[in-house]
Amino acid sequence: MDYLKTLNTNQTEAALWNEGPLLVLAGPGSGKTKTLTARVARLIGESSGESFRILCLTFTKKAATEMRERLFKIVPDARDRALLSTFHSFATDILRQHGSHFGLTPEFEILERSEQVSIVKRILSSNPDGFSRIVSAEKALESLEFLFRGLVPDEKVASLLKDGEVGKQLAALFAAYKQILRGQNALDYGAILYFCEELLVARPRLARQLRTVYKYICVDEFQDTNLAQYQLLRALTPERNANLFIVGDDDQIIYQWNGASPTRINELERHYDLKTIQLPENYRCPAEVVDIANALIAHNGERAAGKKPLKAMRGQADTSPIFLEFFDEEAEESAWVADQIAARLRVRTPPSEIVVLARNTKLLERVGTALGHVSVEAHVQRRKSQFESAPVRLVLSALKLAAVRSDEEISATLTKALSDCISASIEPDELAAWAAQTNGDNLEALVQLTSSHMDVPEEVCEAFKALARGEYSAFIADAFSYFDAQEAAIELRGEGSEAYADYPAEREIWRGIVRDLGGDADAYSLPLGQFLQELALANKSPEAPSSAVRCLTVHGSKGMEFRHVYLVGMAEDQLPSFQAKKAGDESREMQEERRNCFVAITRTMESLTLTCAGRYNGWRKAPSRFLVEMGLLEAS
């Protein structure tokens, strides 16, 4: 167990924890992932020959993959003893096996955002008078997502809103939406946890069975859990003597909009007889950054009792690593930051070691433009929930059709993508006409339609034939081979193509998802339904190229670290936000904004630069109160 020798005293105590519930309060840069991985490795190593499994739940595929890679380096045969998964992937697997309780079959589909909106629009249009107070499908869907993650029962929905009529209409929409999901054998992202928790409550025998299989449960980034995730966790663990290993930090709760709550750790302590171990040691940040982080977060009242301040494990630098700059206008701020970054790049600092952070994307776009003016490639992060390029949408919709051969909406999406890719008009009605001859088998109809259509390339026809034979991996290989060649030819000719505009980036995202699943051999050996599940739950946001400086929102930087951090927009109404100011100095909103700032500055490994302009969008703004709280600015 040489890996234990690399741990400090507190990390070792946590890694050696055996039975019962434990809360590990782990600050930024404290080595929490290393500690969690060491504990799992130790449990496996000390239980050779036993059959129980260890369940490790995370919030992102990236985190699960990182932990899996670390664990397999220590214990190569850990695959059969530990399941490292996201909450959503784990819940989806349970529903695939036991979803018949709701009328779901194992082949249920996970809907994309556009498909969710389409269902809501259909419900609203079916009864305009009954839903007269529902403003838009998109806003209504946001309300439905809130109801799902809050596990709101049907009978409580109407009472949530002050306007009783709106509440009644929302309750009716919620019921209708869930009914359609069941009828279509489909779920959306929020409904997965909602139905899984409902299943485990309704089937206590299943919950007990899962507790037997997974003797130990570990949760990373616990502070980000919403109520649905927390209640799912409770269903998986006994009330007494739960072998629950929780890692989190209440100072990094920045997802209140998604249901995370500063009270969640208090709830945990009420439900379980917890022991707490703290990891205050910070190995990432210069000591000066640790000092201002401690000064800042001390102003929050909603913190765990007895929370220790961060302890800098790096000594004081010869010169201060913290820089504070003020400007009259935001354009000056962006230009100065761009010049500073360009200067760093000229002395061969890798772009991947530099990040620009801001509270909102608008500020990042301005800095990105300024970087372009000094010939620096910038990558402004934009979160995507679904594939958008025509070739990838064709591949995905064809795979979905292979799973549900009679689905008319999928067929319509597929014919639209096909028309965009091959510059030929193929209407859904044409496919429907062929389907009438194939007993409603739209996939077989697609094969016949494309084979008879002179504008459809032979390579595409052959790919569809492979899919109809059940060879979905061959279909993917053939389809992407054709689209890769088309994209290369378009680039060679120097032509623009709207259909292929996002294709290179999305093709790389697809490759990344497949790599995370173990490569082509492992990924494409999965049953089609499971492969589609992994695609649906994967992050579709493009990764920054190694040649680009990343421009991230504070939320997007969570879990990352960089040598040089530029935090722009350190002004009132930017950070903290206008909404937090309006809520008040002691409000939960203001405390979350303070945690946003705390998370941002603790991404720093070497230097931290904070900037503030006197005007944003033409409005005069005062410097952020957080600069005063950090001790970087005198109170006025």
C-alpha cells in the first residue's frame, strides 16, 4: 500500500476509515480525489475474495473517468469490484432494469432539449384555453425541471405559486408531461432521478437488494447535490450504520440554481450519525491567495460548524502573486488583459496554463474578442446539451430509429438531417409512404427509400443497410467515414457549409465520449440502448484546443486549476450579481456570490490577476465589495 504513504495525516485518517458514515470536508486543492481513491483501493485490497461492490457517485463523466483512471493504476483489477458512475448514469441503469413499474421498457429513450420543448408545445397547443397562463414552452420546461429535481408531488405543485390559476395550469402540465414520457417510453434528464427515487421508495425490496450489492457508497462533490440526488442516496443507504463516505465542501456551493443547498450538510448530519474529518491543507495556491480566500469566505454565515480555515502548504513567494488593476471602461479592461496574456505567451507559457474567468459569458466574449485583436486564439466556453451539426444529428437519429423503429418524430429529424447533408430534398411524407409498405418499420423504409433515391450517395445507403441488419458499429464507422471525407473535401475547396460548420468539433466530442467508454471496441460492444444512454448523458460542450487560451465562467472552472488566473469584472452588479445585491447583504444569493468568488480565486497555482472597470454596458459601477473583504481594497 505504497499509495497510502503519499497522504498527509488527515488524508490517511480518511482513507483508513472503515465502517459507518463519514463526512470529509475537503477544501480546494486539498487532494480529495487522491484521498477518496486511496480509500476505495484499500477496501478492495483488504477484501480479496469477497463479493460486495463499492459505488462511487460523481456529478460529471469527467470526474468519474479521472477517478477510474487513478483507481485502475493502483488496483488494475478493480473493474469488477467498484462502480464509478454519475448519479444520472446509475439511476438510468436501475430504471432500465426495473422501469416496468412505470410502464417503461429497457429500450426507453433519453430525450434531448429540443424534443422536450416539442412535447411541451404539443401539450400547450392541445388545450390553449386550459394553459392560457403558460407564457412559453421554454419557460414552462424550466418549471418542470424545478419540479423534477425538487421531487415535488403532484398534489403540491399548484400550491407552490402565489397565483393559484398559474399553479393549477402548471400542475396539469406536469401531470400531462409525465404521462407522455411514459407513453413514449422516454425520459428526460430531470425525470431520470425523479422516477428512480420514486421506484426505490415504492419497491423497498429493490432498495435493500442494492444495499446488499453496494456495501460501501462514496460521493464526491456532495455539496452540489439537489434534493432528488440526496433522496436517491438516502434510498441506497440504511438509516443506521450506513457505510457512507461523503466528500464535499460547503464553501464551494455554487449551484443553488440547480437545487444545491447550504443546508444539505445539516440534513446529512440529521439523518446519519456522522463523524467529520477536515482536509484544510491547500497544496494548489500560493500562500497569499490562501490568505485572501480565507478572509473572503469568513464573511459567510452559512458554513459548517467548526470549519477550519484553509492551510497554505506552499511558502510565501518572493514577490506577491496577486495583482489588482482598475480601468475606466470595460474595453480598456479587456484590452489590457489580452495584452498581458499575449506577453505571457511570448515567453512560452503554454496557453492551457492560462485562464480568463468571469461571472458571465458576456464579459468572456469581450475578452475573447480582445485576444483575437492581439492574435491570440481564445476558446470561450459555451455549454451545449445536444449535437447540432447535420451529420452527427443524422448518425444519432438513425441510431435512435434503430432502437424504436416506428417513431415518427425521430424519422422526421432523420430525414431533415439527411436532406441537409446530401443537399437533396427528402420529406418525412416520403418515408411515411415507404413505411406503409414495411408494416411501420421506418428503418427498413429508410433503407428502401435511400436505395431508390438517386441523390443519396451509395456510402450512405450501405451504412443504413448495416444499421438495419443490427450492425450499429458498422453503421457508425461507415457514416462517419463518409462525412469525414466530405468535410475534408469542403475544407480543401475552401467552401463554407452550414451543415458541416460544427461538424469537426462535434466529431471530436463523439470521439471523446467513445474514449471515455474504453475505445471503439468497448463502446460499440455495448447494447445499443446503453450506448445511446451514454451519448445522451455525456457533455456535448467542445473542449478547448491546446493552442487556445480558455475563457470560462466561474461555474465552468469548477474542479480545474491553472498557473495563471485572470478574474475579470470584479465590480458590483458583475460579481456580486445585481440579483444578489437586490436580495441583500446577508441573503443566500449574496453568500453564493461570495462562494463563486472563492471558487474562482482558488483555481490559482501561481498568479492571480483581478480586474475591475468603472463602467459596464455604459453604467457606472463601484469596485466589488469582495475586494474589500479580501483585504485588497480599503473600505470607502
